[in-house]
Amino acid sequence: MKKNSFLIILIAFFLLMAAFPLQAARIKDISSIGGVRENQLIGYGLVVGLMGTGDDVKNGFTKETIANMLSRHGLSMRDRTLKSKNIAAVMVTAILPPFAKTGARIDVTVSSIGDATSLSGGQLLMTPLRAVDGEIYALAQGPLVLGGFSAGGANASVTKNQTNVGIIANGAFVEREVKYPFGQDRKFTINLFQPDFTTATKLAATLVNTIKGIEAQAIDSGTIAVSLGTSYESNMALTIAAVENIDVSVETVAVVVMNEKTGTVVMGENVRISTVAVSHGNLSIQIKENINVSQPLPFAPRPTEGSKPVADRKEGTIVAPGGQTVITKDTAVNVQEEKKQLMVIPKGVTIQDVVMALNAIGVTPRDLITIIQTIKAAGALQADLRII
């Protein structure tokens, strides 16, 4: 009974493997739709309500900002001395999602740009957020959430996490929409995150064979142009939803990435190594010094020169009442060279073969970096070598 159950599970596994193409990924996971993108917003504002942890108004820009804010409310504070530690000048940033409509709410990040020690308990005043074109697309306001704290006295302080950066969840209202010329001519493009001619060609062929009534063509290694035929009745949104969930086989470039600082080596699946002989050994030199002390007997005659005792003349020599103590140094040098056999690594068929062959000669990650660099220099590594 157990044997039959195992066979059934095994058959089901192979059927599932056959149902999905190897190295397949959804189109939405490897690409983006042309023109559909996020936009960055930025603004300058004030955080108030701090408990004496704000900016020193002597920095200039905070003082000017407070004066401008108060003047807009009918209070003229120009050329007056301002003192306040409960206010901090901040930069406010946000990401405007694609197709965000007026009235939608987005998150904002508030960061101190002055000498405030903490924004804990602060309230952001209404701050306009602008895009690169200078237009206002959102307005931010609300209480900050820091996720940390800072406390201390004259001689000690305690800080947890970052206290000069806070987040306001849903803290900004969208005031202007970004216009997308999307689907007006029943055409759109697909942009690959990792451009590859083979992947782009396969993606276009898969679309044509899967969805009837559309045309797809690879323009270059990273762009696929898709157009809807006149007989295609579905709208653009439904079409893109169907396209994004189609599986397509992804081709990857053979690459080896190495980080010498951490000893990390990552090799892609398509890495190949031609037949090559490798020998890797280490040279170890050990120098050891021993200090020997010669102590004479207690009642040994003290050396004299005429009627006077001999004075200390040598470094390391001590004249004692009962004799002379001598200190000598013994230096031993030992040289060891690791005897590694010259090993032939056969042509690697898979990444597993390559790893097993290199592990067979007992290399460490840092040794592996040196070996791979040497193999690449010999022209036996069929992969792009990247060192980060």
C-alpha cells in the first residue's frame, strides 16, 4: 500500500513538472508595462510639538521658516529674536503610485535636516509635495510614528533605532493626477527588467500563441511591442491582466559574482568551465623566539676586576652578589608549504559538477575567488566575472 502511494505521488510530481515550463516566470515578475510607473514627490516643512528636542533656530533656515509661517498667519516676526526648541525643519518624501486618483492617500517619510535630536511626538504641518516638474501633487500633514526613542541626562543617554526619521501612514492626500496616454491606440509595450534577446523573442512568441487576436514583436532585447487587432473585443485592462499572468521561459546569462570582503561566491546555472588543471597551495612561515635565562649558583664568586666589582656593561646582563645572570634569545624559523596535488577539473556540464570539482580540492570561499579569477585569466571560464 505504501509503495503504491509513493508511485502515485511520484507520478503526480512529474505531471506537475510537465505542466509548467522549466525556468518559467510570470511576465509581471520579469517586466513592466511601458509608461506605468511611480513618481517621486518631495517637500519642505516643519514639525511642531517636540519636547525640547527640535532645531536650534540659530541655524538660519529654521528661523526663516518659522518667520514665514507666522507671517502667513498675520504675525510679523521679521528681524526678531526667535527661540524655540519645539520645532524642527524637515524634508518630506513620498511615492505617488501609478493611476493614483485625486483624494487617494499615500504614505510619507519625514526626515530632519537640522540639528534636532528627536522627532518623537512631533506633528507635521501641512506640507505641499512637488514632483520634478514643480507642480504640487499631494499635501502631507499628521502625527509622526518613529519606532524608536531617545532619552538621557547630563552624563549618559540611551537611543533605540533612528529618532530623526519618522513615517506618517496615509499622511498625504493626492491633489493632482498623472495623466497616462494608456491604451488610446490599442497598443502597449512590455519592458524586461533584465534585457535578453532570447527571452524577448520567446515572450513575443508566447503571447501570440496564447492570446488570439493580438500581435507581439520583440523590438530589441528589452522591449516587446504589443498591439490589439481590430477583431479583438476585450478592453486594455483585461488584456494586460491576462498578459501579466502568462508564464514564459527566462534565459539567464552565465555570470559569476564574487565579494572578496565577505568571501561570497554566487554562480549562475549556465556557468561552464573548460577542462583545466588546478593546483592551489599555501605557504606558511612561522617565526618563534624563546628567551633563555642562565642563573649561576647562589655562592658563585662575584667577578672582580682588581679590587673593584665589574660594572654592568652588556644589555641583558645582571651582576648579582652571588654571580652573573645572562639572558639569551633563541630564534626558530619554520617554513611549511602546503603540498597540493595538481588536479584536473573536467569540463563542467552543470553548476553542480563545477562546485563538486572545486570542493574536491578542498578550497575555502576565499581560495575559490582566487581560483576562479585565475581560471578566467586562462580563458577556461565561460561566464561573465563580476567582482563587487
